[in-house]
Amino acid sequence: MSRILTIAAALIALSGPVLAQGTQVAFGGMTQDTSAPVEVSADQLQINQSDGTALYTGNVVIGQGEMRLAAPRVLVIYTEGQGRIDRMEASGGVTLVSGEEAAESDRADYSIDTGVIVMTGNVLLTQGANALTSERMVVNLDDGTAQMTGRVRTVIEQGSGDPQQ
């Protein structure tokens, strides 16, 4: 009985920071070479030379290294006069996958130069069998970390060890 109480106390102690308003998450599989080329495929493309944007719509898939981002709509904003991507704004239901980790949200804004992705609205992060939800997640691809805020909830899958030990 004391073993069950000890385990319960440990779980409560561990769950406190996860249920708090902000949670730091290790994002080992999401580290990314932000200087790698970006490949975009979509059903349609509209280019606006006057404001330096490209609007991709319909089954948009963006790849950079091992990372993939998919969404129905992605607006790509180019750096003025340099012909390279400054940032991307994905909307309509976004999925971000890298290795064993995947995240979903209503919207994602990716700054190429800083290597930061801000995912907002119904964020769901899965890492193997574990899942975390929040309203906002900021992913730093350079150092492989993420910060989740806005009523963070988590489900941690426990190992299938022998209950007799």
C-alpha cells in the first residue's frame, strides 16, 4: 500500500508543472537545420510581385530537411529584394512532423531566420505514446525546445513494467 501511495505522490508532483499555464517541452526530434533548402508543393500557387508573397493552396506540403509541414493554405513572405523566404503563415489546420514527434494546430507561423514556429489554436503535440495539448506552442528549431501555454494538459504513457516489482 505504501508503494502505491509513493507512486501516486510522485505522479502528482510530476503533473503539477505540466498542468501549469506554461510548460517547457524537450523537442529533440524537432531540431532542424534552418539553413536547409525549403521545398513547397501545392495544388495552386498565386504570386504577388508587388508585396513579395506567394500563396499556396490545396494540399500544401512544405519540407525542410527532415521536417514536414502540411496545411490547406500557406502564405510565403519573401525578404524584400533578396529573393529568399522570410516567413510562412500556414492556416486551416496545420500538421508539423519531424521524426517521432508530430504537432497539430489551427495555425502556424514559421520565421525562417530565427528558426521559430508559433502554433496557435487547439495545439496537440504527440511524442511517441505521450500527448500534450495547449492553446499556443512556440517551437525553437535551433535548440530543439518548445514552450506550451494556455491550459496545458498532458497524457504520459507509463512503461509496461511488471506490477509485482
